[in-house]
Amino acid sequence: MKNIALIGFMGAGKSTVAAAFQEKFGRTAIEMDEEIARREGKSIPDIFKEKGEDYFRELETAFLRELSGREGLVISCGGGVPLRPENVALLRKGGVVVWLAARPETILERTKGSDDRPLLRGKKDIGSISQLMDARREKYEAAADIRVWTDGKTGEEICREILGALDEAI
Ligand code: S3P
């Protein structure tokens, strides 16, 4: 069974959907940020602060190399994963790539209560989120096999939509 990689902006629903895939469809979910933080023994903000973003990006690529040798996973990628072509190649090698998209209003609503995303600090407003999203849209688009909107949907609904779309796309 191919891996399903979930990409998209912070707060697009990647973690929720990966968890729903595990709970409702018996797939093994991999939460990249969580696993990287566990291995480093540090939170994501602390890794950024103490080691810098480049170091974090290297950890992401190394982890993806490892995952590309496995099967049947649903991988909840950090929002910055598709920025590196090497990462995209690794995701596509063993699986399909699903872009979870949401409106800036939805992203703001979902992210405003937590402080665990260094790139959103001081940027929790529609203008800043839209700007960051615009800067990334092309990368997400180029990396993805399909796109699914998540606004107002439950994790399970999104899983079903993804499975239906993949059936047609591959
Ligand atoms: C990032 C997204 C975060 C996390 C880090 C950087 C990004 O993951 O990897 O804060 O560059 O978009 P989520 O998309 O799971 O919030």
C-alpha cells in the first residue's frame, strides 16, 4: 500500500486528518513534528530558537528519507516540507501527495490558541497569513497529486473525500 503524504499550510488539518486515517481506516499515522521533537528531546520552537530553522529543515529531510522506505503510512508533514525539491521527490517516490487547503480565516481560527509555531509568532492576522500562504501556494500546488479543501469538514469526511479522489486520480 502506498504512503499518503498530507501537505499544506499550518492549521490546514494535516494532523487531524492523519489521526482520523489511523482511527477510522487503520492506517499508521506519522506526525513529523511530533516525532522530530521527540527525537531531539525539544519542542519545535526550542529547536528553531536553539539550533535554527536550517537545522530543523535538515531533520525533516533526514526523516523523510527514512519514511520513504516504508509503506502504508499516512504522513502528516510539517507545513514547510514541500519547500525543498528533495523532500517532494522523497514523498512522491513511495506515495501520493495530498494538499490540504483552507481559507486564511479558517487557519487563523485553528491556530490562534497555540504558540507552538515559530513562523506564526506575531503574524496571527488574516493579512499576514494570506501573505505567507501566497508565498507557498506554488510549492504546494507543484508537489500535490490532489487538493482537498478542509474548511468546515470533519477529519473523517476529509479522509473519505481523499480516498474517493485518489481512486480517480491514480
Ligand atoms: C512549519 C510548520 C509547522 C512546523 C514548523 C514549521 C512551516 O508544522 O513544522 O513550525 O514552515 O510551515 P505544522 O504545519 O504541522 O504546523
